[in-house]
Amino acid sequence: MRYIAVFPTLTLAQKAARVLKNEQIAADVIKVDSTRTRRGCSWGVAFDESKLFGVRMAFSNNSVAEREIIKE
């Protein structure tokens, strides 16, 4: 099972993926289907569910603000 951190732009999703890479957390930048999010068309960073706490900490420590985190 994976989670997806949702961002409004590709650039922000890429920044988030770099932050996670620096923390040794595997992540993939993906296009998120507009039916899966509250605000329509978005980009996301997918990661393993076991890394959720680490992802939240990495984002918080690096001022990365996702729109939402959804289960894949």
C-alpha cells in the first residue's frame, strides 16, 4: 500500500521528492487523477505507507506543504 502527497504543481511535487530523497525515503512523482483529489488536477509524490511519519517530518522540517495525503 502506498500514500500520495498531493501538490498543485509539478514543480512543488519535484521539490518534495528531492526532500524525501535527501532523507533516504523512496518516492515517485506521479500525475494524480483529478477524480482522486478535492481540488481537481494535481501532481503527487507516492511513497510506501510505512514511511508516512518520516515523510510528514521531512516535509515539516523543510517547509513543504502538501494539499492532502491520500491512500493509493
